[in-house]
Amino acid sequence: ADSPDGQLVDIAVTVSPGEVGGVAANVNRWRGQIGLAPLAEEAAATLATPIAINGAAASVVDLAGDEPPAGRAHPQRMIVVTIPHAGYSWFFKMTGDAPLVERHRARFLGFAQSVRFP
């Protein structure tokens, strides 16, 4: 999706077996995707905020870059909701220009809250 002022946002849903390296590894991978340096394992793990999605334990990670990447006017921001289910991790990720991600944050989290597994 984009906005009239050229901001962009991308939403992706992926599923992987297990925990894909664990919370800290995932947080540091996502930090790298928006231009942030990795954190020590303990610090990275604290960035995952627990939430409940339809009674299941899930988490939200909200990351914001410091500087705009080349060719962009705004720093990047990423919000990832992770829902473990039946031995898999489901990742709902919104990435893009920080102001546009903020504008769609509540709607995105509502989308993640609507997830139902059969």
C-alpha cells in the first residue's frame, strides 16, 4: 500500500516450523531489515511484548529505524505479531515508512487479532 505523499507499507504473513531461532534471533533479524544494529540476546528478547490472540499466547514486536534508508524520506518501522500454533510460528509483519506504519498500526493489530485457526 502507499499514500499520496509516496510513503510505502508492506504486509506479509509467513509461517515457519518451530520458533525459527527464538525470540532474540528473530528480533535481531528484523532489526537488521530496517537498518538497526543487533542487540544482546537478553535485550532483544525484552522487545517482544506478550499478547493474547483468541486465548493463545502471542507476541508483538514494534521496531523503528533511526535514519531513512537511501532513497526514502522517512525512517522505517516494523510491527511483527508472532502467533505460535501447532508447532509452527505464524508471523504477521507490517514494514514501511514510519508515519504510514503508525497510521495503520491499530488496523493491522486488529487484523492480527482476527486470526482463527481451525
